[in-house]
Amino acid sequence: MIKNLTLLILSLLFFQTAKAQKDTVLLYMKNSGAIADTKDSADYFRLILPPDTIMDRILYPVHDFYLNGKAKKNGTAIVRSKAPLVLTFQGPCTTFYPNGNRQSNIIYDDHGQEVGNVVRFYPNGKLYCYTAHFFTDKLLLIECRDSTGKILAENGKGNWIKLDENTLKFESEGPVVDSLENGIWHGNFDDSSKYDCLFEKGIGKSGVGYDKYGHAHPFTQMRVNPAFEKGVPDFIKYLSGEIHYPDADRKNDVQGRVIVTFIVEKDGSVSDVKVLRSPDKTLADEALRVVSASPPWHPGLEYGLPVRVQYTVPIAFSLNDAYRKNQFNTDNNN
């Protein structure tokens, strides 16, 4: 299971010219949010329409469709980057199940975070839950029902069942008081692991995670990010000490940022290192070399159990003015 620490939707497609920006863009997508390599490997497709120049010059209408042509998601998004393409949804958004029934009504703020009232439904059309984000960083749990319509929690009090937003698989359940988790919650961490966690006013305090062998892993923090020795800053220090500026790029004054993504595995090793963007292949190869050779990390933890965590790191290659001046003089003297 991969826990993403980034909300970027990355694309290998580009807006080629100013004229192309006025045209509808078609993307073939995977359920993970990544761009599909081919049409046949896609889970759905996305249409990005040009913004309404009368109403809004910033927000692009976005329409997702299942492969059978039925609507999957309708909303608007701001384009954060064009190469690679990065979209952030803003404003009202409606999602649909493959059978055509409404799945959710969500409002996104300027940062792509859910805000205000959120309503979700079961595939049979019945209400699943009603939550809200108001004047707090905590999600307020207002009302929850089972698939038959039976009320489980009402007015922020009762028993709540959390389901995966896409698969509707059971995730956890527990008591709700004043619209917040309060008391012992029981959950499935993945297909083979479980946990019990004590919540107080919406904050997970402590508990025990159980791996697939039934071994107990007590915890006092629900989530712990991977740590490179003493933390991520030390990873940046590691990169600074190991990166070697390629001679050809120095001479040709090639500079820029290389965007690298990688996974910190459950055992702390680094895997699946990829370059998402680079000024040229030589800088990309150097960034790949150094990140791939990274010493082991302390793995990330959730509910006391190790998890895979994905990171995206920018590595800056920059030549200072003193080097440029010296290089210029050297070249002129040859």
C-alpha cells in the first residue's frame, strides 16, 4: 500500500502552443490519477475544456468519463503547471458511480482541499454520510447511514462507519460525540492487518496495530513519516554531498531542477526511482544515480505498522556567477 505525500496529477502531455491552450485536451487516465501509457490500459478518460473567457479566465472545466461513456466526475480546476500538467480542483465537484447514480457532492478550496459540506451516497442512491469542514482542521462527522437507509449517527452523535471512497470497502468504525471520533475505533489497515485506536475529540491518541500474523504493534502516534537518519533535511544534505555536476552540463551552462519521485519501502530501502522532469538526460541520470544509492531510511508507520511512502523531491542544479566568469575566461584563452 502506497501513501502519497503529494497531491500532484502528473502528465506526459503538454500544451504545445498558445493556440493549443484554447482546444479541448483529452487524457487517458488510471484510477491512481496517473496518465495511462495507452488507451487500452486506461480506466477512464478526461476532457479538459478551455475556460469560459466571459465568466472565468482561470478555471478549466474538467469532465471525467468511464470507458462506457458515462459521467465519472464534473468540476473545474486550475492549471498549476503545463509541463508536466498539474491540475488542482476548485469549486463545486460532483462524482458518479458507473451505474450513473451520484457518488458525492464536494466543494474544493483554492488549495484543492475539501471545504464546507460534503455529501456522499451509496451506489443504490441512498445517503451514506454527511460531513463538513467549518472553522476547524478536523472533519466534522454529522450524519451516517447504512446502505438500507438506517441512521447510525445523527446530529454528530452515534456510531460511524468509514468506507473507502472508491471501493466502499470497510475501513473503520467507532463512536462519534459532538461530530468527532471519541472512544475506541476498530479498523482494517489493509487486507491482512487491523488496529484498535483510542480517539479523544477527533485526535488519535494511542492503540495497537496487528499485522497479518496477529502480532501486536503498540503505537502512540497514528502516523509517522519516514525519516532519513535524523529527518528529511539530512536527506537534502546527503544529496548535496553526493551530487556531481556533469562536466558537459557545466561547460554548456545547463541548469535547472530535476524532479525525482521514489518510494521508501517498509524495510526502509529506496525503490522505484523515477525522473519526472529534467533539463536534460545527463542531469537526470546523475539524480537517478544518487537517489538510487540512498542509504536506508527509517520506514513510515501507520497504526504502528510499516508502510510504503512515496516522495517527490526537486534537485536543483545551478552554476554560480563566479564559475561562469571563470569558465568564460578559460574558454576565451583556449
